[in-house]
Amino acid sequence: MSGQVGIWAALVAVLTAGVTTGSPVLKSDWPVYGGFPQQVHLSYAGSASEMMVTWSTMNQTDSVVEYGTNGLTNTAKGSCVEFQDGGEEHRVQYIHRVKLTGLTPGHKYKYHCGSKEGGWSEVYTFTAMKDGTTWSPSFAAFGDMGKDNAQSLSRLREDTKRGLYDFIMHVGDFAYDMDTQNARVGDAFMNQIQSIAAYVPYMTCVGNHENAYNFSNYISRFSMPGGVQSLWYSFDVGPIHIIGFSTEVYFFTQYGLQLITEQYSWLEQDLKEANKPENRKQRPWIVTMGHRPMYCSNTDHDDCTKHESRVRMGFSSYPGLEDIFYKYGVDLEIWAHEHTYERLWPVYNYTVYKGSMEAPYTNPKAPVHIITGSAGCRERHDHFIPDPRVWSAFRDEDYGYTRFQVHNTTHLYLEQVSDDKGGEVIDSIWLIKDQHGPYSHV
């Protein structure tokens, strides 16, 4: 095993360091390594007794995971699908997916993936998600992290080793870009995040930088629950109902305007189900993640700088999302896209609805928005307008990411970590809600 681990370490070093956006490309990079597993990552499959393992190989091989709590005593098999990038080389790789079932919630497992003919990955560990609604999930969220200048990655890796997170949310924009250099940059990025994503579920939503070839690199590489090409889905952890969706259906309309209405209909049905009294009682917190925010106070000309932003208001006859999130009582909306951190006061229709002047985040009368797109990429920082808007509570341009912990049905804590300041917490709030539900009923 030690010899194979050494081979793996050397392989990852070649595949992550040898591809940069401005460097020559190794034309024979993958064929040398054939069926050896790369880009290993986990995703939550929607049940505490299940976990999805996804990886890539250059050659078509069997899709096998060996795993167990005491040694690799169990075997699970899955599927292998050919993915052809849309670039001029039409590079092919094989995406493997294996769902582990029958896991004991909250127990730690060892696993490796691959095949006898292609070779095995190194041995990783993960902890199966806890079951029930009375525990306190912790997670990190960020967006806009690239292969180059992924400044927050090392600190996130250390956090993961310390067991701080039950899962991670990457809120769009990966690699910069996954299709660059005939998808070699995507491969290198996926190998970089393996140091996190092979150990905790790496939950994602799509961003604008994934748009090439109808988002095919994103759709092919990630495995979110629900089966809608990972574009929109939901899952439950502890007392939280989490919804991931695509803001990009409002902008890349050449791929089909019907996607706006299909997603909107799905969102409404999902939110209705989450708001049934028996469901909202068990999982009162509703949290969304989408890439482009409804509001921001940056100096660029992005959609969120416009009063009638598409994500917020829609366009033509196509509805935006602010009204439906307000109607069904979404508690927290997590965004990225702007390469900054911004915390908003509770806001709806450009009006601030604080719980009170003394405790603005205690029983607020509108959703709270967090923009966390400063994990680090080759595009560097964005900047803010000099004077914050009335709905903007805190702004910072440091590289960093956001930590969350839902303590119980009434208390949620979040803090912003500055990588520039050595991991210092530069912002934090408690969001306290004695009641959850549609704001129009509050």
C-alpha cells in the first residue's frame, strides 16, 4: 500500500502543478496513467445511510469502492460514463459513480476507489451523516475558487482535517475554468480539491464560469442528489432543508428558456413540501444556495448591482426568485459571484426588516443574504462602492470563506474567516428565529 500511495502522490503533483492557464499543455498527460483513479470526491446522497463517491479515469474500467469501519471489508459497485469535453481535442475521460448504502449514521469509514485492472486510490476516510433532526450540523460555504490563486484552500484543508465540517458548499464558479485547455484545468482543479472533497461531502451549485458546452463539465463531474443534472436539488441535514439551484438559467438562455420555468416550478413544489407543518416543525431552517446574488454593493456592473436584477425580479414573463423565497419563508440565502464578502440586513424588495433595532437578526421579518465569493481565483478581488447601501450591514474584500453552525431549531451562527488575516474571524452573527414560516404570515 505504501508504494501505491507514493505513486499517487507523485501523480497528483504532476496533474495539479503541470497545468496553469498560461503554461504549455502536456498532450500525453492522461494516457500514461490509464485507469488510475483521480479527482475523488464525495457528495451526500440524501440519506444518512448513503454516500456517493465520484472519480475519473482515462480508460474505461470497473467502478468499485471498498470500504468499512474496520478495514476495507465491504464492496460496492457502480456506473462508468464516458465524458467528452467540447474543446477542439474532444478529450475523453470516464466518470465513475458508486453509491455506498447501509452506512451506520455518524460512524467513521475508510474507503478507496478504483478497480483491480486500473489500480486503487489511496485510502480516505469520511464520517457518515448523522441521522435525525436534533443534532447541530456545521458547514463551510464559499464560491469562486479557481485552480490558480485558490488562496483559501490550504486553510479549508486544515479545517477539514480538524473535523470542523459535516459538509462543504461550493456556491458556483470552479477552476477558472473547467473547460480551459481542453478541460485539463478542470482536471487539475478537481485533483486540488480532492484534499477536502474526498473526506467530506462537497455540495455544489453551478456558476457562470461553468457555461461552456451547456455546462457539460459541471454536469458530468458532480453528483448531487435528485438527478436533475446537479442543476437544482435539495437535501436535509439535521434541522435544515437546503436547496441548491441555478441562477444561470436567467442568463444563458440559448440553452433553453424553458429551464427557467422548469426550475421555478420545481422550487415552488419543493418549498411547498418543506412548508408542510409536519416538515417545517422537524426542519424549520430553510437555506438556499445560488451563484449570482439578488443584491450587492460592488463597483462592477453585475446583475446584482441593478435594481431590477434578473435573479430577483425575473424578466419578460419569467419570474424572479425574491417573491417565492419570501412567500415560503426562506431563512438564509447564500450567494457568491462577487469576489468579496457582504452580509446584508434582513431585506425584501429593497426594504430592511430587522427584528428590532437592538437585535436585528432576532426574529427578522425577511430573509438574510450572505455573499461569500472570495475564496480566491485568477480574477483576484472585486471592490465596493464607497458608501454601502442601506441594506448592507458588513463588507470586506479579504480572501476567505464562511462557516456556519445550526445549533438547534432557533439558533444559527455564522462567521467570516479572513485568509489574509491568518484565519481571523472578521465578522459573525447569531440568526435567531423563534418561529419559522412564510413572512407574509408573521
